[in-house]
Amino acid sequence: MKTKFLFIIGLLSSFLVFGQDSLQRSRPKTQFIAFTPLKNEIEKVNGLTVGLGFDSRYAPNTQSNFQKVNGLNLDINPLGFLIWMFYDPSRIAFKEAYLQVNGINISAAGYFRGINHNGVSLSMYNYGNTMNGMLVSAITTDIEKGNGVLISGLGISVKELKGLSISIFNDANTLKGMQIGFHNKATTGKGLQIGIVNKSDKLRGLQIGFWNKNGKRTLPFINF
């Protein structure tokens, strides 16, 4: 009887331990401080991330799970300028985002296609997916969607822009807002272009610059 009782207790204990272990493995792992690149087992960071960047392999769609960062991200990647020189975002086929950042990003390098951001981003370059808020990049920006204010030193290329784009060269497939720069280009959209040269295939709005061209006419100074 005693042997059967001990056997039952041991069996129940093993089930309990196994159940707790399974529960722990199934729970999302959340941290307050984490180093980048993030480990695959981390699903959420509420606080601070610091390190070399979110993807040390410099290619999107390599994460096995979707991760989220809420707070402040600091990237101290010393290879930022070299990455910008040799990395070509047009060669990477975007499939789906693997990281969501909500908050402030300060980076010596930048984002890649698989990253969405809500908040403020200050970086050398930005090749992210969707940027909502204020984005400032020192050299170039090449993203899928931009909602808010985008500022870049050399050029901005975005498939869908809703807001304001300020750079030497601005390029948008779909514009709903304003472009300010030396050369502004939009395939279609609604809004305002202010620059030396403004071009659009189909724009419902106003062009102000030295040379303006849309689907209807080409005029100096002001076109509509």
C-alpha cells in the first residue's frame, strides 16, 4: 500500500513539473533590458535595448519569431557607414516584418526591411518597412511606407508617403502630403511639391519650383 501511495505521489509530481515546465516555455519571454541582436527566445522588451543592431546578419526575414521593443533603442554599430556603402536594400525581397519598435531609436547605423517603427528615429540610414512618426536619417531613407515627418540628408525613397518628406531628392510612388527638396518626384498622389525640379505623372495638387511637370502640363514656377 505504501509503495503504491509513493508511486502515485511520484507520478503526480512528475506531471506537475512537466506541466509547469511546458507553461514556462509557452509564456512570452519579456525583459526590461536586452542586448541587440536580440536572442530568438526574447519576444518583448519593455525598457531599453542596446548593442550592435537588431539584425547582425543584415538581412530581413531571418528571425524565427515576431519580436517587439517598447521604449528606447541605442545602436552603437561602428560599421554603420560601411553598411550604408555596400548594402543594397533593393536586392532584398520583403516578405513580412519580424520586429516592431515603439518609442525612440538612436542608431549609428539603421533599420532594415523587416522592422516597423512607431515613434521617433534618429539614424545614419533607414531601410525599414513602415515608419510612423518622425524619422531623421543623416544620409538616406528607403522604406515601404512612411506616415508622419521624414527628413534625410541626401535622399528619401518611399512607396507610400502620408505626411512630409524633406531631403535633397524625394521620391514617392504614392504621395499624400508634401515634398520639399531640390528634386521631387511622385508617381501619383495628392498634395504639394516645393523644389527646384518637381515631377509627377498624376498629381492632384500644386507644384512650386523652377521647373514643374505633371500629367497635364509643364510650367515654370507654379503648376497645378
